[in-house]
Amino acid sequence: MFRRLYADLPPTSEIELHDLPVTRKPDLMREFDDWLTIRSLTLDRAHEHVRDIRNVGVPIDDVAVFQTSGTSGEPAVIVLPSSFLEYAYGILMARFDRRQWKLIRDVRQLGVKVTITGGNGHFAGIGFNKLVQRLYPRLARGFGATFIEAEQPIDRLVDKLNAIANVAWITTYPSMLSILVREKEAGRLQIAPALFSMGGETLTDDLRERALRAFPSLKYGIIDAYGCTECLVLSFECSHGRKHVNEDWVILEAVDAAMQPVPDGTLSETVLLTVLANEVQPFIRYDLGDCVRFYKDPCPCGSPFRSFQVEGRQATLVRVGEVTLSPLVFDLEHENAQRIQLVQTSEREFEVRIDLVEGATEGSVYHEVIASVQRVFRDNGLEDITVRESAVLPEFTASGKFHEVVPLRSANARNTT
């Protein structure tokens, strides 16, 4: 596949990375059998493997097979070599400073680690944990990991958490953290964890501050990692709260719409990922679609690796004509709703889905939420937008994320995966 892709490059050894063409998920998946460097694992065989939920975390031909949920419009089958576990834990150990080592040691002694993620597919959240349990059971036992499915009703999820003695550490998505914060504020969630670790979505400053207020037990705060199924250990967060690229194994390029590099301090249109730790499924200048901004100044932690901020992830940005809106501009909370979801059904049509609290009056909640959403559209110059109520309840993605705002491409992807 890459021989064909690079056929027009000049015959020279002085090719720069930016001379190579950009690769994208749909194109790579169409050429899956020619993309992998091992010919024994075809796409048909990989699909057969992931169709059986009993195979989650089970290697095939000495490689691990995961699947993305397709929330950005295209699901993908991700293949990791057997050496990846050693790479992942080696990276973590190499990057931890003294404070972080103490943090992990102390939290493990305080109680149980709980992972809340999607349980209905071969997703990295559950699959990676089960892979570790299978290959390194002593390591898995040392972390005392307990898995809880994110898709279940909120009251059942809260009951399961409340039934676990000494929940010390929770790993989940920011969208699930938002739900846990609301349940804690309402007095229904009784746990007192010392640490949250986030991934898979953008963690806003507002949500971080709200979580710290709701959970005064968070002695070690909130760790916010940036990664993806294609590269689980893409970055690390230092003691100063900055995300650093693991640049000895990963290349991350912040680029504009023309795929040209943007200066540090400038928000990118997208970001290109090159992974040097996966010789089975090469990701080279792979378009992730996320918006990032590299810091202009060195990090006070002293790390030589570049640090950056994540401003938006592709799966949640709403586009109406020439206007692009972050999901953060919508206020989708109401005292009489457990969950609210805004779904884009066509370019200029949206529906509101609400999971009401018991005893709430349906009509008034919908009216107030729809009025708030329409106000956001008007403030951004969008007058002819239709927003209607829906009888459908809010839904999680296949991997267990809860997107308060579901853009058109994500809604379509959900209907086909």
C-alpha cells in the first residue's frame, strides 16, 4: 500500500516527513489487507474475531485486535504487536517523575481501581485491560482493577459504585465524569475516590473545577491523558498539568486545512499522527482530526518533549454551513434531567433527547432546553435552524462515551455500526 502511495515521490534518500502524503482512516481501511505488514491477518479474519465478544482481549496471531466505535464517521480495526505492552508500560515508567510514582503507590494502597467504559465491543478501554489480565495477571492483580459498563442506566451504575468498598481510583471518559459529578452533587453517589484519570475526550477546565468541588476526596486530583486507539500512549501529563508528546515514539504535527504546519501557539485545523511503535500496522501522517495548540514556551517541568493543549476533538465539532461550533457552547444541563443530548439529524436540523429525573414535567424541560439551544445558534449567526424534541432517550457511543452533542457524521456513523 505504501509503495503505491509513495510511487510519485522523487528517488532520493532526502525525503522529509512533510513530503509524504497524508493518510486517512477510510482509505486505510479500504486497503487493510495491503496495509498490515503481516499477511496472515486479513480484514475478514479480523472482523470474524471481533464479532465474538468472548474474544475481547484475546490475541490473534500474537497481535491484539481492537475496534474503534466509529463516532468520527468511520470505524476502524486497530492491530497492535505483542511488544506494545512492554512499550506502553516502559513509556509510563520512564515518564513518571518522583511525585507521580508516589501518587500511584499511595493510591494503590488506598483501595480499588475502577474502569468505567464501553463493554459491548472490542474497544481499547476494556480490551487493553483484559489483554493485560491475560498476559500479565500479576500486574493486573496489583492494580486491583474492577470494570463497570458505562452503557447501563445511571441509577444502576451508581448502585454498583456505591457497593464497592474503598473506590480509590476511577479511569473513565470526561463525559462519564460529568455524569458522576451530577450524581455526587445530588447526593446519590457516595464514593470518595482519591484520583480520577481521564482519556478519550476533551476535559474542560470548568468540568475539572466542578469535579474537584464535588469530590473533596480527590487528594491526587485529575490526570488527563490524550491518546487514541491508534496510539494509546501518545502523550503523558506532567506534574505541571501539561500534556507532552512521547516524541521518542510518536510524531505529532499540528497543521492547517492545507496540511501545512502551523506555528506554536496557533490552534491547528487538525493533527497528523506518526507512530514509531507499531511495526504491524504503520500509521504515517495519519489525520486524527483533533485541534491542538503547541505551547510556545518550555514546560517548567524540564521535559525536553513538546507540550500542547487539546482544544477540540473531531468527533464532537458541529458544522452548519461555514460555521463550526464546539459542543462546549451549548448548556445542556437542567435540574430536572439526568442526561440531555443534542443530535444533529441534518445540516440545519437538530433534536433534543432528554432522560428526565423521576417526577419531572416533560414539556417545560424540553421547552427550556430547546430555547437555550436556539439562543446559541442565533448568537452565532444561525437563524434558520430547527430544533425539536425527541422521544428517543440519550445514547452512549458503542465504546461507552456519552456525547452531549452528536454531530451529523457521528449520528450517521452510529446508525451503521
